Amino acid sequence: MDWEAVGAVGQAISALALVVVIVQVRLSTAETLRSIRQGRIDDERRTLSENARSEWLSGVVIKGMTAWGGQPPSEVMELTRDGGLTHEEAWAFGQWM
């Protein structure tokens, strides 16, 4: 076997290895992006859940609406009137939803 043939085989193997590496990098990048998106979704879900369970935050929202002279949204008013919830509970329910 001459050296040109050995060189050609080596180049072919190198090209194949390069293709494999490029595919792996692409798959790794896609997985990293998916993981980042999932992390953001999980963080948002956790934040909304914590906000919904926060009696303090619900109370602050009610006080802020009262200080501005505004009425709570109609959904909150319906829940307090028809659902028997307090304003804080209605706001927490809205955050949970």
C-alpha cells in the first residue's frame, strides 16, 4: 500500500469524525436550549405558586388597589360576592389560576 492511499483513508476517517462531532454539538446545543426553556418555565410556575400562597402579597394588592381608589377586577368581586371568599383569597385564587 502506498502512502497516498493511507493518507486518503486517514482523510476519509477525519471527515467522518468531523461530521459526527458536528452532529453531537448540534444535539448538545438543542438539549441545552431545551433545558434552559424548561428551567424558565419551572421558575415561573414556582413564582406564581408562591405568589398565590402569599397572604401578605394578596393583602398588599388589596391595599394598593384601595389606595389608588380603584375597584378590584370583576372576577375578584364575583368570587367575594358569590364564592364567599375574602378579597385576599380571591386574589390568591386568581394568581393560582
